Amino acid sequence: MSGERRIAQRFAALKSQGRGGLVTFVTAGDPDYETSEKILAGLPEAGADLIEIGMPFSDPMADGPAIQAANLRALASGITLKRTLDLVRGFRKRDAETPIILMGYYNPIYSMGAEKFSQAAREAGADGVIIVDLPPEEETELKAPIDKAGLDFVRLTTPTSDDRRLDRILPGASGFIYYVSVAGITGTKSAAQTSIADAVARIRRKTKLPVAVGFGIRTPEQAAETARTADAAVVGSALVGEIAAAEAAGKPRTEAAAAVLGLTRRLSTAVRAGKP
Amino acid sequence: MNKINTYRGGPDEHGHFGLHGGRYVAETLMPLILAVERAYNDCKADPAFKAEFERLLTHYVGRPSPLYFAERLTEHFGGAKIYFKRDELNHTGSHKINNCLGQIMVARRMGKTRIIAETGAGQHGVATATVCALFNLPCIVYMGAKDIERQAPNVFRMKLLGAEVRLVTSGSQSLKDALNEALRDWVANVDDTFYIIGTVAGPHPYPAMVRDFQSVIGREAREQILAQEGRLPDQLVACVGGGSNAMGLFHPFLDDPGVAMDAVEAAGLGLDTDKHAASITGGRPGILHGNRTYLLQDDDGQILEAHSISAGLDYPGVGPEHSWLHDMKRVNYVSATDAEALDAFQLCSKLEGIIPALEPAHALAHVAKIAGKMARDKIIVMNMCGRGDKDVFTVAEKLGVKL
């Protein structure tokens, strides 16, 4: 990686296009490595502006039933953190521009070693990390090697973040700010657009970083509306729900991949049409 | 090696015990965790809080619990004098009530109106349901489907007490998954809900707060043994799953160099199998449920399912202060198998007329290994932290008896 970072470049490009972005979340290895590879490869063409890849963990405490199930499917298929990085490497060989953000829980990273993970993630072609259970109070041992590797360390803000807390979170964040729009777990409640707008405005008063909004965004309409307010909308549970539905119906896994990419297209079409 | 002035000074201001502890939680919970810490610090400094806590321990729980010389077991093993700290005589049948009373008082001070808890054996669930009944607060208890099956009497007790018991079917369907679900509930209900964690684990300040509320066990034991024997014991023994009863007994003695401490983990079918719950003996440090501590995990850092005949010890982690005390070599972490615990369960029932819970039966199984090798003038204090009524169905099944 040289020059400007991919995440910053992508948000700058979105800004010049005058629209918000679509961030898609899928879990690595869900439902298996090959299908996951196909999904990732197809996401940019289907309209994903940035890609979050979930690093599977046995105990995803901040996730609702859909992503919990995705984690279990992925682990059952034999995925590991090392193989997750292989997926990133494979993707990066074909796509030099779409930012990849690795999202997950700290223990698998700690188990590999924070330094070793940071180097390996950079070499694989990842651009940033979001670690759900590493608040600023505990992040130093990972943030230092991530910074050193030249990756972005994306921090989260939530409806419970008051101004004092924002002052703790926002300085030192990089890439973008991930606003968790509901107090809760992934894929359950949805926030009112007015509360999202208020929160995004409050964050923007304190940082120049782009703001992506996630949790509870399921439909093309919600994504479009959110991407008008914020710099990007994140969709996760609804996408992995397509895999669950295909699996439950006993469909071949090529159809699971097609379903995820199909929903991505619908989301992207709405987001791209959504500029005021 | 590490020379320090006190083993009782932890955690540091960030909740760390050496490498362990901390606050590894989702950002949504951070403001709340910090508020719990502030509220607990206020409570600690308030004499009125202390007086009310002590009043309830005396008149509601029935403290102090006796320190009982187990003469027949002492004879049987033919070595050290064995004392039981009788926390199984507490209201609700275990030490769990000590902590629940303390935490619900903190919750009330914070103005929280809804209580959640996780439970494994059901003892903590029953104790939480009990204090919620006492203080008229709604109570939701998360319990693994596997545990609901093997601890049916406690499930019914919780319902009688007015609690809602929510079945957890995710993951291994036991204590670890009940904790996950409770944390998911909490993050979705931060405004009105207080999470009463049952053991010395979770994000700071929980490990320290639960230890402080449980330390009444060790403080009483210390006074009682001085009164009965005129000196401190040579050896403390307690079982450890998350480790709240062990911390409660050990903490007031940590700076007494003459007092050795053995904490007994559940070895399940054996440490050489993959069916055990010995996080310290068989695990390595990792991050789960808000803290860094010894965990059972695979090479990829995925958490493994624990196994123990005792639902209360069936947990792949352990409180972070235990992990630190292990690193410092202040406490000796050992283990006892399902079979050894079952033997101890029966022996104690027959020789002492005390049916122990399967959890302290692990502690007694270790006492059985060491007492006979110690001189007759040595003194062991073991924490009898729960009674076995809840376990009679499990034990009957293991012994091939149809009830």
C-alpha cells in the first residue's frame, strides 16, 4: 500500500460523486470458504463501496441471531483467522481499490498475536479493523501494531456515547467512525432516521472523519435514507440472512452467493439513486 | 520471584490484575460499566450502605455461617483437622446470596428497575430471584437449555420466586452461553437494567465488586478459626468455576504467608480428555465476557465447551484475579474429576450428614487427597459453599438409581 489509504480514497470518491456509500458485511467462510470467496469477488460489481469481513468467533456477544448463526456456519466449515486472511489475499489479487475492513472480536487476534496479525492483515491487503470488544480503554496493545502496519483502526460510537465519551473515542480514530445506531445487538431493532441524523450531526461537530451507520439497516429504502444522512450505510444481518434462507431451503450454495449479491445490487441501486 | 507488599491491592484503576481483568466490552456498554464502577465506589464509601448490607446478611441470610469441625471425615482421612465453612446453610442454599444482596443494593442506588442474571447450576439464579422478590424488582434469568434439564428443581424455585427463566439454546447451551445472552440483553436495555453477575468475572468492576461482597466468608472464617483454634489455618481449599466462593474465602488470608491455598478446578472426565472445565490447568490467557483470563480455547482462539458433572463449574473461563494469583503462584490450582467429586459427595453425606453440592464436592475430593498426608496438628478450612439438594437427581442418575 502506498500513498493515500484505500478507505480515505473511497470516501473521497464518494464525496466527489455526491452520494453516500454502501458498506456490506459478510462473515468469512459462511457458509464455506469457496462460496465466501465467490461472494466477496462479486460484491464490488454488485455495488458494495466498502466491504466488511466478519472474523468468525465462537462467542459473538454483540451479535443477534443472524450473525451468530453465520459465525457458527463458518466455524463448522473449518474457517480460521488465517484462512480469513487468505480470503482477503485472494480478493485483493483481483481488486486493488475496494477497501476491506476486518470486523470481529479480540480473542482470535490475541491468540495469533496482535503484532503478527497486524502484519499478516496488511500483507493480505486489508485496510482496517473494527474490534467490537476493544473499547479505547483496552485497545492499545492492538492499535499500536495496527497503526504501525498502516491500517486504519475504526472506532465505534453508540447511542450511549455522550459528549464526554465522544471526546474519548473520536481523537485517535482513523478511517471512519462506525456509528452503531441502536443500543442493542446486530440485526434486531432499527433506529428512527431522525435519531440517526441527530447522532451523525453530533459526531460531525467533533471529527472530520466520515461516518458510517450500521445495526438494524435491512431494506434498500433504509439503506438509501441512511446513506443520505451519513457518509455510508452498513448492511450485515440482512445479507447473511440470505445465506441462512438458502441453506434452510436446501438450495445449492451458488444460489446463496447469488442471493447475497442480488440483495447487494438492490441496496446499491437504492443508495446510488438516493442523492437528493 | 515477584516480591510484592500485598496480594490484596488489586485491581489497578483500569481493573487489571497483572495481565488479566480489564473491560473488554462493546462500546454501548462502556458508559454503563463506568457508571457501575462509580456507583460501587460510592457504596463502598458509604457507612449506611455497609450497615444495611450487614443487617441483611445477619437477619435475612443468617450470617455468620458456622465454621464446623468435621470430626468424622478428619478421623476417616487420618491427618489434618478438617473444618467446613458452612455457607451451604445460608438462605437459598449457597454463598451466591451474599453477592446478590450487595449488587441489588448497588442497582437500587443507580435507580435501575430491571434485573438480569445468568446461571449455571441455578444457585445464582435462585439467589438473584430471591433478592428481586425481596426488593420487588422484575428478574430475568438466562440459563442454558442443558442446565435447565439437569437443574430442574432450581428452575422451579426461580419461577416460584417470580423470576422469568429464559432458555438459552445457542452455543454449548450452558453457563458460557447464558452469559452471552445476558450481555446481549444488557446492551439492548442499558437504560433501566442492572446485570447481577454471579461470579468474580466479567468487566471491571465486577470481579472486584463480587469478591468484596463474598469476602465476608473469609473474614468470618478468620475470626472463627482464631476463636476455635487460636491460630490461622495451614490450608484453605475451595472449588473454582468462575471462582466467587474461592475468592471470598481466600482474599482475607492472601497476605498471611503461612496459609496455603488450593483452588480445585473441575477435571470432568480427566485433564487428558477434552471433557473438563479446568481453565487454569488446561487453558491459556484470552479474552471473553469482558475480561482477560485463562480460557479453554483451540489454536485459533475459539472458545471450547467445558464439561463438568457440576453445572456450576461447567465454564471455560475463570475470574481474572484467580488467573493473576496463579501467575503469582500465591494460590495453587489443582483439579478433581467427576468421579472423585461423586465419591466425595457420597462420603460426606454418610460420614457428616451433610449432602454437599457437587461444586464443593470437588473441593472435598481434593481434601481427601491431601488431608491424610498432613500431620494431625495441621488445620484445613474448606468452603462448603452450597448444599446438594439440587444435585440429587444428577447423582441418582450417575449411580444408576431411578427416582
